[in-house]
Amino acid sequence: MDTIIKVENVEIKDLKNIKYGKISTNLSFDKIRNSDVIGIYGQNGSGKTAFIEAFSLLKYLLTVKSLPKNSNHLIYYNKKEINLSFDFIINNKFGEFSVNYNCTLKAGKDKLIVLNENCSYKENQPYHKLKSLIEKNNNIIRIRNKDIITFDEEIKLKIMLAKEMAIANNTSFVFSKELRKIYKIYFNKKEMELFKNICYDFNRNLHIINDMQTGLILANLLMPFTIHLKDARGEIPYGLAEPMILQSRHFLAISNVIEQINIVLTKIIPGLQILVNPLNNETMDNGKTGTRFEFLSLKDNKKLPLRCESAGILKLISILSVLIAVFNEPNSCVVIDELDSGVFEYLLGELLEIINENGKGQLFFTSHNLRALEVLPNKNLWFTTTNENNRFVRLKGVKRLSNSRDIYIRAVQLGGQDENLYRETDIYSIKKSFRKAGKLDV
């Protein structure tokens, strides 16, 4: 039986401008093989990018990578900690399970520090409660609710060493590689499988595309190729200014992903194909042989360097592999900030409609373009509010045949929802401020 893992809920406290916010998906165990597309809308500075940051932090923790430098700005003003909670539903060879991972991150000297973590699970059975697998609460550590002071001295020493290493490296303690041999001693086969499902299977299929990547494309500096192939996952940055050299296996992955995305690209940008033009083989600084190559675009029998294409086309090319994954693979989870950046709104709507109706994976995205509100059901849409204690809501009063776009614009202008969706601006005050500012430049 194939294992399927999907996100059910995301709860955020004190991250950037979100004092509290929760977004739920539309998934349940009987719908776990269905696609799940979640769009997040709202005015600038209202918490959309903070939601993407939550997934970025989760990726750091699952990958056991050091949390990014200068990340103290992520903590809500005058608060000392960030709290994140992720609920997953899992269908594997042992049955159906709910898994929760939550953590507390606090400000360190120049990085965030992982303060508390807890991973727990329950079977999908009536009246079953969450059972803790591994918990770190300040200096208290428990495995399956057993305090480590009851463990053998040798195991206790290994656990404390793992803890000190996690602190020194600003990484997750729960997912640290040093603990995995110890988990095999105390977890049963079912629990070991669930832990693997989260820290390996889900992590491997989680792709996050943030606004920094979009900014590099818009600046015509770099195009990060996000790759999702059977035997390759990740991202390869392609410099747009000059040919690039890659190690043989990375060059092969790039060639394969170009072959994959060309199948779709020529349908959404009629006639456009991307060519990989190998120039020569060179010895790299690590002593291995690499291939120097360039990307070309081919349209109407004309070949041009890929950098000559528009930022919107480059954006589509850079994310197309993971969008293909969302369409075809139930375990793919793709999180994209500003999906609409540079993308023609009608095409954006068509892509979202196709993935929502026929896809299999999960797609979380933020956008300013309201086209998606016309093609996605209301249950797929969340809107930021002006209430920092309740940042995300769904629209109320949307009937099956209603146009969510019209209702949202009406709510922005006139209200009528449980929370205000827009911090009101006044057109006359804006006009007056422009005139006043202009008088200073004399």
C-alpha cells in the first residue's frame, strides 16, 4: 500500500505580524487522495508571507539544518517566542493516523533557537487521544512519556549529547540523526514508520518557493529551478548572465526536468520550448568532471538565450516541475509565495482550476491577483484580516454559485464579515498626501 501524507492544519502564534492565525485544509481520511489547493489573499503586510515563513521554518527543522541567521525579525513585536503547530493525516501500511508536530522558537544571539518540540500521534479511531512520541520541554526530555532519567546511562548520555549538538547548531532536537538509533529501541514499528513518514517522506516532497526566489528572477540574475523527479528533488540555481557548469549528475537532472516541463510548457505558452545547449566538459574545483551549458528558448524557429524571455515565463519555467508533481503525486506539497507574480491572470486561473479539479497533491499559495477567486471554491480560499489575534478567515455568505471575488470586494468596501478584511484607506487623503509630498521637491 502506498503511503500518503498531507497537511491538515497549520497554527501560528507570534510569527512576524501574526499574533495568532490558523488555516485548515479540506482534507479528511476519505479524501486523502484528492487534490487540495489553498489560496491566501489579503492586503499588503497582513500575514500572507508569514504563512510561507512557517513552512520555511518547518523545512529547516525537518532537514535538521541550522535556522537562518538574522531571523529574530520573524518574532512578533515585543514577544520572545514563536509557536508553530502542524497537523498531518497519514495513511500507511499500518492504518490511518493523525500526527502533530509543534515547536517553540525563541530569539538567540543572531539566530532563532529551538526551545521546545513535541511530536505526537493517534490512530484514526473514535475516542483515541494523542500519544506523545518525543518531547523536549526546556531541559525535560521524554520519549513515549518516559523521562530520560529512567534510561540506561549510555542511552541517557547519547540523548544529552544530541541535545547539546542541537543547541550548538541551532537545529531540531526531535529530528536529529543522533536520536534515530535510540528511537528504534523505544518506538514500535508503527511509531517508527510514522516518524519516517514525517521527517523523510513528507520532507522530501515539500517544496517552498518564496518571494526571494521570485525577486532573483525579476532582477534577471538567477532562476532557481525547483526539481521534482522520481530520483531527484530540490533546487538548482541557474545564473542568467552566463553559461553554467554543473556536476554530471546535476546536469542530467536538469536535462531530465527540461524534457519533463517542455511537455506542458508548449501548451501553456504556445510553441515555446527550452533547449539545453551543452558547450564543453570541464574539470571542476572539486576535481570532478562537469558540463558547461546554457539554456536557450526556441520559438518560431528562433533560438535566444533564456534570459531574453520575460520574468513571467521564467517564473513559470522555474516552478513547472513542482506544479506537475502536484498534479500527479498525492504526496507532493508545494508552497508558493506570490504565485501570480508575472503570470497572466487568465492562465493563472486555468492552472489553478486544472490542479484543483484533477490534481492529487497539495498546493498552498499567496496571491494578489483575484482571478483565483473566480475559479476556486470558497472552501479553498482564506483571507487575512486586520485582527492580529485572528489573522485568517474564510468568507461567510458564499453560496455554491456565488462569485467569491465579488463578495470579497464587497467585504473590503462595506464589511459584513465577522472580521474586517481591509485596513481602510481614504482616496482623498491619499490624493492630498501626493500633492503635499510634491511640494517638498522644489
